[in-house]
Amino acid sequence: MRATTTTLRKTIINVLEPSEGVVGEAGSVQWAPQ
């Protein structure tokens, strides 16, 4: 389940640091698809 852990970690990082371009863009797709 390494993929799940990575996705979850990216989601958490996106919440903590939404300023990140790469993480924010990737997490934005699955976390907040607005």
C-alpha cells in the first residue's frame, strides 16, 4: 500500500502547505477539485 501512503502524504502536505505548486496542483486534483 505504498501508493496509498504516498497519496495520503501528498494530501496532508497539500493541506499544510497549499502554497506548494507541485504538491498543491497534484493534491488539488484529489483533495479539492474546484
